[in-house]
Amino acid sequence: MEALTKSSVDTGKDSFPLNGTDYIEFYVGNAKQSAFYYQYCFGFKLVAYCGPETGTMDRASYVLQQGKVRFILTTAMQPDHAISKHVLKHGDGVKVLALWVDDAKELYNTAIERGATSIEPPKTLKDEHGEVVVASIASYGETLHTFVERKNYSGAFMPGYKAVDSPIQTKPVGLQYIDHCVGNVELGEMNTWVQFYQDVMGFKLLITFDDKDISTKYTALMSKVVSNGNGYVKFPINEPAKGLKRSQIEEYLDFYNGPGVQHIAIATNNIIETVGQLRENGVEFLFVPDNYYDEVLGRVGDIDEELEELKKLNILVDRDEEGYLLQIFTRPIQDRPTVFFEIIQRKGAKSFGKGNFKALFEAIEREQARRGTL
Ligand code: FE2
């Protein structure tokens, strides 16, 4: 994966070496139609498929790719399948945050020795293009991490999948790589999962936000960000904090029926072009009021972009000691108010947009009020 935080690369030996994110798998109610959404709206290219036509009788999976971002959309064929039960309980959501590794068996064994729960021991999948080793451990809620070792594989995705050419001509919108994936967990569980990533996967605690950093008049949350040794994999973990009304994290937990992935941040090199294209394609974003832009330059100083363009597209800006970043958040991408995307462009900044939290959470509260769930 692209070196996002080169200066944070550890010179010491990484006890849990990860090359980056391999793929993110969503369990969905209708993978065929979801695949259209990601192709038409987000400009992904369909690259591989498995299903009854390829000999996998119980499910269908569509592999979509853009830049280094790879999504899999999976649905089951029968109601008593574990995938169907997952969708019934959680709605469409993220099942697997897969990590690209050089030695899946070794990392799996290390994780288990350090206390991880096994979901699937290492297995080697083979076809005419070589072999892929996969192994999975449990994370928060029903979310998994699958370690994927693909150094001896040259096919489109992995054995069991067939390369496909979609009849749809998609236009990439400039999505480059996964910047971070955020999890929501129950009150009191944030530290448990931060500890899990530290103890089991050798991650380091990067940043802590308490409820004073992230609160509005009505709601609050707490967040800690952990990062792996080379800085390519970053997982913020949120838990709700007490406020006057129901926080967005509680709303998520109620509708997802437990902990899970809240948002996936995808990096672009040109957020104005990317967001302009996404909006044209019908992607909906959170609304930020015009007065946000009256104060933003006073807060962040000089930036390369035209303020008017950012205002037109509702893009947010924040600065830290190392530079600035531009970001924007979609509305939830399914009917339940659960998973959403962030589009982010980093111009030196390595932080997460703390200066935007208040404006952002007020925007989310307006949406909660519209849904009657605040
Ligand atoms: Fe984020």
C-alpha cells in the first residue's frame, strides 16, 4: 500500500507486519444490485466473481476495485445461511477487514498465541494462477480480520473466483487507498478493543479523543486511534459518551444491533474532482451550513484550494502541526443509519479532522432529527 505516514515507520522490528488492507467484504441483501451501485456511483470496476456459475453454490460475491481499494459484496442463496442471518440482524454491513500479509500462517499463530479468537485456521487455496493462504480471527461484534497471503498468486483475486469483464463502462473517481476504518463499540468497550489491537496485533495508540473533544450540546462520544507498525493500517474505535440525547454511536449500535464498522475513509489525490464526480453520480453527503466557511480559513490558514469550490461541494478542512487535510462524509449507504464513507485528501496532515468534529456531529444530529432518532 501507499506510504501514508512514512515518518511513523518504526525502525525496530515489527512483531506483526502488515502490508496494508487487502479487501473489505460487505455482506449485503442483494449483491448484484449493490455491485451496480458501486460501479455507477463510486466508479469501481468489477474484476472478479464467484457464485453458482463458478461452482460456489451457496453464495455470490462480486469483487470491485479502484486504485488500491478492493471491495467484495457477498450475498447468500438461502435464508438459513450465516450470511443471510448476518444481513437480517445487521442490515448491509462490513463483515471482513482483510489484511495483506507476507505470512498468513505465522501471523495467525502469533495472534492466537496472544489471545485472539480463531474464526478459521490457515488454509491454502489453489488454482491455475497459484495459491493464496487465508486465515481469520475475530474482532469487535461479528467483524473479522482475514490475513491474506498472495505472494504466490497471479490471478484476478483468489482461487474460487473467476476474472470478469463487466459490460458497464465505469469512470474511476480517483479513489486511491483505504486511509482508515472506524469501529463503533458499546459503552465501556473502547479500551477493551484498543487493548486487543495493542496486545494481539502489536498496534500503537496514536490519538485519544475524549468527550470534551467530541461533543455538541446534545451528544458525545469517545475515540481512540490505533495504528500498525508501518502506519498503513489505522483503526479508530469509538464508544458513546453520556449526552442529553441519543448519540450517533448509540443510534448506530441500535440499528446495527451491536458493534461494527462505522465508516471507511478512502483517500483521493484530488478531493474536489472526486467529490464533484461522486455528487454528479448521485452520492449523498452530509450537509454543512455555509457559516462553517466563514470561519474556516481563520482556523486553518492558507490552503491551495478555492474556498468557494470547497463550500459548493461541502468539503471540510482541518490543520495539524504537519499540514492540512480535506474531508467529507457520505450519508449512510443503506437505509439503516449505519455504515458510511469518508473521502479524505491529506496534504501533510496525519490527523483525523478534530477541528471538524463539532460541525460534523451537528450535521449528523440534524440527520438523526430527520429520522426521529435523536
Ligand atoms: Fe474518519
